Amino acid sequence: MVFFSAGCFAKTNSGPQDGGPGLDAMFPDGNTPLADSGGPEASAESSTTEAGPKDGSVLPPSTLTNKLDILFTVQNSASMVGVGPYVQASVQALFDRLINPNCLDASGAVVGVSSAGVCATGSLEFQPVTDIHVGIVTTSLGGRGGDQCSDTETNPANPTLNAHADDHGELINRTGATESALGDASPSNFLAWFPSVPQNTGKPAPPVPAIGSESQLVSDFQGLLADTGVHGCGFTAPLESWYRFLVQPDPYSSVTVTGSKATYTGIDTTLLQQRHDFLRPDSAVAIVLLAVENDRSADPLSVGAQGWAFENVTFPGSPNGAAPEGTIQCQTNPEDPSCTSCAFITGATDFATECPSDPPNGTGGYLDPTDDQLNVRFFHMKQRFGIDAQFPIQRYATGLQSGTVPDSAHEHDANGNYAPTLNCTNPLFATALPTSTTPASGLCTLTPGPRQPGQVFFTVIGGVPHQLLQSTPGDGTCPGGTAAADCPQKSALSAADWTTILGADPLNYDFTGADFHMLESETPRAQSTCPPTAADTCDPINGREWTTNKSDLQFACIYQLAAPIDCTQAANTGACACATGALDANTQLCQRTTGADGGSEYTTTQINGQAYPTIRALALARSLGSQAIVSSICPIHVAESTPGDPLYAYRPAFTALLDRVGTVLVK
């Protein structure tokens, strides 16, 4: 079988001899790809210090608008089980400020809140927004050619319902015990705030029912959020999901694997129609990403159209089910030119030297299965496999900033490397978007629209300790004497802050300067003073390190759940960390009680949620500068200290977002 062939990481154009997996060992049908992908950890081009497209097609600065389209991208797998109540409790503040903006004095300080567009004191920060679209896509895009996350999977907590392992990047609309469609979001699967006010006179009505009651808007959206689900695909695609919905000119209908090669099949006309209805050409756009895990999705067409195999339980053609390993150089320096897949090594001497067996069960250039667990398949890929099968971060920066993007036929070169030709008008910056009936020939040649990059905002509410984002007492934004836990989130992150969060260049394996909580690791991190044997509260940020058995990663942070979860209840099946036999059982996520012998024992009650370093989303945010907002999914305050507490739940994120969005709204 052949999985990898010589390419930008390879030394030769033929496979190993005398014992290596070889180019004919990995796919029994003999189909041979031309090259590996050269994904985001393979090229200096993906450095987090770079931003924007490289073709010179960056659009001009932004102008003011009175419309706002908000797309929530929500992880819907089991690790998100504690997030829902906090985001539902926070959206009231988001809509409140858009509909009743703050009142500012001459210095710009907030002196009150407007009512019906009028300030008792001061002046409006921006005019009340009377035209809002808000919808949700999830991070579940299925197995994309692999054998996981079928869209026919059922919910383990209720087999009458779908698990939603493949939401196709389409807007979702499901609520209640039967997950029926919400009428206010039908037929296009989003909500439209469009009250009967003079500002809307003469405007075309939205393609979904117009909502004129704020309480109804909030309630409807809270319902959609509540039923996003927590049984979706574990191969989370938090970047690809919004890109697919907003940017991809020709979103595929499915991924088809023939022999060993993946191809995109058909066009998702449902998505095209939803995009047409949701995305106005002259609105400001806010993407709000909620995720507790790093991006874990393959580019199916990478590695000579065989990147899909990384989403298979067992690696195709492997004698032990595990993937081919990277050469020994990868272990210490994945950017070393000699770091490549052992499938590329030629010669018995080279193979024996550069691809020693991975004990106890790795052999012939393949990893031991314990070093290739499915749940961590996308962890440090270049270091472990010698290649990276993910899309580069630059793809997403281009999608948010460039007037042109590639269609699916112009994203890869003949070797399967990501080498885009920006041949299509970016739908995000186009007018007269295609509908479900638009022929394929018309998807690429759209007319540029008035939206500009400065009107597009990217918010990450993700796996980063809030302590790394907060001001400190006495720094000018947090008064001296304030408890550090009560300081606000910084309004902007400095270069030093970003280094603490990500290191110098994490996509190229340079973690210099990073806080250890942000280091992805299968094993306890040496920098921690709280090993797995420490008390659960030893580390105020993540509790302690834990024993993952190489099947999971260390936590960036943990947070108290809004209410404990009883993992023995049928409703919590498949989405409860403390269930008997669960990997995370007997960790700081679980409640302890005094046992019959007087000792402390873990129970099946989950009291804490967890987040992992969401490196790729944060790296994208870093590259976007002032157009990005970063906040922690581990809340600063898990309970309101006073009514309207600005540090409660995800209010800091929405406050920061609206501070930025307000700069492009009509004054």
C-alpha cells in the first residue's frame, strides 16, 4: 500500500528498502500519491507573524454600516458539556448592547445605557442596530473520507436522535427534546432582528420571520445554542466550518474515496442557499468561535489526496493499525530538512538509523499503536508522522482578508501540496451571492461587493487561561488593591502577551516564551509543579497534570460547571468526563467524597469542565491583529458578583467584540 510518496519532506523519490513500510506497503491497491501536503507546520509561510493574502488583493479600509451578521461556530463534541449554560447566560449582554448602545461622555467613558436610541446623559457610542442576522454552524464536518463521524450516527444518550457528527458546515436549526426546527429560524436556519422602526422602512424583509422583540430574539437564540449538542464529531473543525460556510466558493456535497484517493463530489446547494440568505454584501460580519479543543481536522486532498486516512480509526494498510512514524530528526526538530516520513526513506542503513522501531509494538517504520491514539491523531503531526495533513493557517487568514480565494480545483498542486491559486471572488466580499439553483460555472465569477476586511471580526473564545488575558492590579486599567481574579480582560494583547500565549511560533514548533499551560502534551509537563499525584486544586489554573495514557492532552485550564453533572444519568451518556471507565474519570474534573475507609474517592459527578490549548485558532487570531478578539472559555467569574457583572461567563468576550464592531457601525 502507498500512503506517502516523495515530496517536500522527502529525501528520495522511492520508498524504503529492506524493511521499511515502503511506498507500496501502505495502500494495497497500489495507488501512489505524488507528495505529502506540507501543511501548516511544514512551512515558514504559516508563521503566526504573517497575515493576509500574498497576492496583493487585500481590500481597502472599512466604512460604516448599519447591518450586522453574526456567525457562531460552536464545538459540539463531548468536551463542551459545561460550556452551554455560560454562553446562553451571556448572549443577553451581546444583544442588549447592540439594541441599546452605551452612552458616552466627551472623554469616551460610559455614563449610562440608551433607551429607544436616546441617552439621558452623554451621546450614543453607535446607533442602535436594527438589522441583525445571527446563526450557528458546528465544528462537526464528519470523517471527510475516513471511517469516523458518519452523519448516520445516533446520539448515545437518545438513540432516536442523530449524533450530529456531520453538520456539513450548514446553519443548524434544532430545538427541544425532539430537535424540531424553530419556526422563527425557518426556512433558512438563522434568526433576523428586524423591528418595525423607521430605519427599516423600505428595506426588503428578511427571508426568515422578522423578530421585533428582544426577549424573543434572546430566547430563540438561547434555545438554538442549548440544542447544538455535545455528541458531534471528535475531529473538530472549528476553522474549516466557518470557512466552508462563509468563504469556500464551491462547497462540496461529500468526500468520496476511490481506492486510496479522495475527491470532492457535488455541490452543497443547501449551504449555498443559506449563505445567500444569511450574508448581506454590506453588513459587518462577526465570527464567534467557541471551542475547548484545538483544530483536529484533515485536509482530505493533502498527501496526494490521502490526508483523509488520518481520520480513520486504523491507518489503512498498516500491519498494526498505526500510522508511519517520522524520522528521528522529527522528534527533536520537526523543521529539520531531514524530518520526513519513514515511508520515504531509502536504503537499509538509512532506514535502520533514521526509523528505529517504536517499542514495544512499533515495527518497520510504523508507530506503536499507543503512540498513535485516535483522539490525539492531530497532535504535533509533523513531529510524530514527519508530515502534516492539515490546512495551513494562511488559508483562513486569506479567507478573512482577501477579495479572492481558490475554488477546490485550485487549492493543491499536482503533488497534493496546498498551493492555492486565488482564482475566485471571495463570497465574503461579493454581492449577489449564488443560490441553490446557480450553476457550478457561476460560483467563482461573482461581482465584488462593498464589504471590506475592516468590517470582518474574528472572536476566539477558546482554550487559553483567562489569567493570561487579564489586566493586573495597578496597571492603569485595574485599580490597585483589586484582587487579581477581579481584573478585567485586556482590551488588546501586546507582542509579549502573544508570546506568553503561543510562544515565538508554535506552528513551526518554536514554543519559546510560552506559558506551560499552553503547551500541548500527552504527558505531564515538566514545567508544572503539580504532578498527577498532587491535589486537584494544586494549580489555580488547571488543577494539576494528569495521566492521559497518551490518549488525551494536558489541560490549559479548568472551570467550575454551572451545575454538577451526574454521569450515571442516561441523558449524560457519552458526554460526561466522570462516567465509570471514562478516560477523564479520577481527575480534577470529578467530585471527591470521603469513602468508607476514610479516604477521599472520586465519584461519578462532574464538577469541572476542561479546555485544551486551542493553538491554531489563536494563531489565526494573532495573525489578524486588531480584527481579532481573544477570550477564555474558562470564565473569569463563574457566578455573578453583582447583577450585570461584566466578568461573568463570556461577557468579557462579547464586550471586547462590540468595542471593535462598534468602530464600523453608523454613529
